[in-house]
Amino acid sequence: MPWDPHRYEQFKAERYVPFEDLVKLVRVRPGLQVIDLGCGTGELTRRLADLLPESDVLGIDSSAEMLAQAAQLARPGLHFEQRTIEEVDGAYDLVFSNAAIQWVRDHESLVPRLLGLVRPGGQLVVQLPSNHAHPTQTTIRELAGEPPFREALGGWSWDWPVLVVEAYAALLYVSGAADMTVFEKVYPHVLDDADALADWMSGTALVPYFERLPDGLRAQFVERYRERLRALYPSRPVFFGFRRILFAATRPA
């Protein structure tokens, strides 16, 4: 997908708050072999590396645009590669992912596979959005089913593969994980207005639609989306409660 790092980071402060909760779940010890799945622009991967003394941290991402920024942060003990989450292999002391696996299908298979990348005694630590039932998301799918977008998309719309929070706990358990922490949290954001909501979604959930819609319809889709959100959220500022799932588990030694 053609990610725009500058648009994604328009709400950097809000997007980075869950990372601070996530790193608190990491058991810090020196000399770890670490992989960050979906490292984006690399800023948070660098912060993760700074928190892990004498460790070797690899950030991977499928987006060349994101990695062009991340490359500027590389240093001894911190490097980046273009790779998808689906093709990752190897063994690591910490498999970490902040807001990325929601783009990967079949979490029933994915979560056990990610735990399988963890060395005995190591950790899997993940955060992913679980906000797909919010009006900002359901409105996108509604518009995709209306003309002329339905015809241009061939009836396609993005269906998030995210499971309910209990399912992640169950998947970790049956995969043999120990010391599990699994919870869902609502992050309270206050944005200027409904247009700010649309701007937020333009950096994430709208990206696969931008990729598939022809140039002439892309702007029309966004404008109609803005109109729907303005009708739903006529007051300002706008409260945006964003749900996310966080989990951490250890692979027994």
C-alpha cells in the first residue's frame, strides 16, 4: 500500500501514546535479539532500542516510503529492512509489534506463528487497533458500497481481521504461552472537528481505498466521507475514543 509518512504522522502525539503502554509490558534485559514488525518511520523502533541495553533491534516494514525515513535512524544495534510480516522467519528474544498486524489476514494462524518466532524464555508483545466498529470505520465501508464507488471497487471493501480481545488470550493459551497479559483499552483523543477525523483516517483506514480508486473518484470519496462525518459530529471539538488491544506473552523456557 502507498503509505504517506507525513500524513500518518499528522497525529503523531495521539498515535504514539499506546506505544508507551506497550513498552511497559516488555521485560527489559541486556543483549536481546529483537524484531519490530511494522516499524513505520522507525521513530518508535529507535525508542524501543534505546530502552533495551546492548540489544540488536531490527525494524521491518513493507512500505518503501516509511523505510526511507527509518533509514536515517539506523545505527549500530538498530537497522531496518523491507519485508512483510507474513515472510518473517528466524528466532528472537523479543517479537514486538505496535499497530501493524491488523493489516495481516488470519489472526488464528498469525498469532501462533508469531509466538513460534520467540526463543524459549522470550516474549511476544503486540498492540493493534480494535476500533473497526466505530462510525469513522463503518462509514468508509458504507460509502464503498454506494455508486459510483461500488462499481469502481468491483464490490470490494476492506474487512479488518481483528478478533475480540478474549480470542487473543485463547490463542496464546492453546499455543503454549505463559505469563500472559491481554487487555483492551480506550484511548481518549480530542480532535478539532469532524474534518480532523477524516484526516486521521486518510493516513490509515482509507489507504487501501486510495490504492484502488481511480484519481477522479479518490477526491470525491474523501469529500463525501467528510460530509458524512460532519453530519455525525457537528460539534467541535470532537471526542474520539479509540479502542486498542494489547497483549504480551512469554514462550516457556
